[in-house]
Amino acid sequence: MPELPDVEAHRRTFAEHAAGRRVVEVTVPDPDVLTDTTPQGLGRALSGRRFAEPGRHGKWLLAGTGDGGPVLAVHFRMTGTLAWTAEGDVHDDDAVVLRFEDGALHVRTVRRFTEVRLIPAGDEPQDHLGPLGPDAWTMDRGTFDAVLDGRGGGIKSALMEQELIAGLGNLLVDELLWRARVHPRAAVAALDDRRDELWSAMREVLRQSIAAGHVPSGPTWINAQRGADDPRCPRCDAALRRTTVAGRTTWWCPAEQHLHGL
DNA sequence: CAGGATGTTGGGTC
DNA sequence: CGACCCAACATCCT
């Protein structure tokens, strides 16, 4: 599930239950999710420490321990979630469990691509996450323009590129392109006069998705038409088209979304 | 049973 | 170098 809005919801869960609390115990039912540490290393680094307010960059959840202490970084990939339970019982899909006095946070993953990293005390988180562009939600309009200026290729692949803009995924990009009435294969270079529409569509899609904690699938969202028996444009009722763009299944309205000059 | 799934990476191509 | 394409990762669902 996780795109930026889902991770933001997990960040809120983490903030509610873990910020300011002391870690009692760390267990790692699936050590494969640890890419740069071991269950013992993770336990040694976190046990007894208190978490600070968690942060997020793109699709990474960043849970620091304050005062330059180590940072727990979680990337949920496609099927990861974060759950709080008062009982702390280990679930089948649990990969990492952080126990506190009054319950536990469970990093869960079905397909087990989820990645949990331990950023050593004093290190910059950015140096451990691979190349990431500015966060899609917190960046400003000038940064958005700067990132697209001079970029070749298509708009969907650009918006999906985490090194360019961090946080947008397949659903969000289809949704915002539909709102901006821009064809997913439109060349970035052909969209100089559509930047306002792209920017406001991105802001609006992110604002509503973050409020919901996921990409909504209501009647005004193209996302809800994905895989429907007879997928239709929520605005004009045209039959939606399904193609592959940037390696991902892409839904778009052939009546409303244009190439803009190509 | 084959194919696809909201993500990323590494390899190869042009 | 810049952009594209595909396979692979592990598991579930249609």
C-alpha cells in the first residue's frame, strides 16, 4: 500500500505510540528485512532508548532517538504496514517488533521486500537512504520547477523517479496526471505551460491522500476505477484506457488527457 | 495455472 | 551521461 500518504499515516502512528517512549525490547522475526545490521545490533542500538518525533522523507519513515542517537529507517515497499497493539503478540507477517511499556509497534510485510535500516548515531540519514530528491509534500513550487527544468523523457517516468522527487508512486501519479489533464507519456519539455496544473494537482492529491492516510478511492478518484468491470472517467464518463508507462500499469482518460504539443 | 500487484535495484541497450 | 526496458526479489489473489 505504501506511497507517501501511507507512510505519513505510519509516521503518525509512530508519533502517537512511540515518541517519547522507552524501548523495552526489540525482536526480529524476519531478519531478512535488516540490510545493514543484525537483530542483535538493532536491539543493542535501540533497547532502553526513547524515540524522538518521527520524520519522513519520500517513502522512508525515519524514527530518530534524539540527541544524535541512532535512527531507525523503514521502507515499506509494496506490502509493508506499521501496526500498534496493546498486547504485543507476534503476528505471522511481523518482521520487526518494538516493545514499549504499554504495547508494541509491529513492522509487517507480506511480500517481505520491506527494508529496515539502522543509521548509526551521528550520521546523516540522507547518506544512508540512497539518492533521493526533495520530498513531494514539503517541497515548494520553485523546487518543483527546478527539478523538472531540463528533464528529458515522459512526465510519468519523471514524477515516479525517486531521485528526482521523493514520495510519488504509481497511484498518485496516475491520479494527479488525470486531474491535470496531462497524458502520462507527455514529454516534460512539452509541459512548460502546464506546470501550474501539475503543481496544483499534485498538491491537492497529496493533501487529500495524507488526510485519509492512503490514496482515496471515492467517486472522484480515477484510482477507484482501476480493475473495475467497466472503468470510466469520473468526469466525462469516457472508457478509461490501460497501458504500461514507465514499466507500471497506467490508467488514463483518452478523452481528456493530452500530449500537449507532441 | 498464468499473470499481476500501490516499490526498488541492478544490468543491459541505445 | 540520460532515459528506457526488463528481470528479479516473495507472496497472495484473481
